Amino acid sequence: MDALPALTTDTIWAILNDTLDDDTVNRLVWHHLGYRYDPANDAWQTDMVEPTWAEAYPIPPHFIESRPATVKLTRSIPKDNKQLLKTYLGFKGYSVDQLIPRLTRRATMANWLLSVMQQQGLLDAMD
């Protein structure tokens, strides 16, 4: 697998602006959920994945294709972090003609990753 981009606000904007491919966005979320692929065994390792995720998804879900997985991702964002796209990045959302599942699910993934950055203290370091 190719190297993942660094978890930065530029990466979050690339997700929102649809300039980062779907596969890479999925892999970023998988990585930060704790999923690791073991090519020697051709299997996903879930040792570092929260048990509720590992049980529901022993193989990481394709978030853009899976509404249930995206809903679970949304629900896992702490309440204080749910509006980070708007409050921290100033993201205004998509226009009505852009409100398609693929883009809204990418926005959910971007917000979840931004929440991870907040929890890791990475956003404070960027101010």
C-alpha cells in the first residue's frame, strides 16, 4: 500500500475539495481507527481497533459505499467535535447540487479525522 498523507488541515481540505482519492481517504480513516494490513498473512489486524469497531467490521469498511459504517463513524465523534469543520476550518458545506452521498460521506470522514487531530492536540499546535 502507498504511504498515507500526513494528518494535517491541508489533508482535510483535500478530502473536502475531492482532490484526495477515495481509496486514500478510506485508508486514512482505517489507519486512525487502528486497522493494519498484514501482507504476509493477507489479513487485516484489529489488535489496535476499538472492540466495537473490530466486532462490527473485522475487515475495515469502505465508508463512502457504506451508509451504516458512516453513521457509526459520525456517532463516534465526540459531541464537542461535531462542528469542527465549520468552527475550526470555516467550511461552509456543499451547495445543494453537491449534496450527494459520496461527498457528504467524505465530509463525515474529514470531520472524524479533524476530531482525531483535536483529540491528539494537533489542532492546538497549528494555531
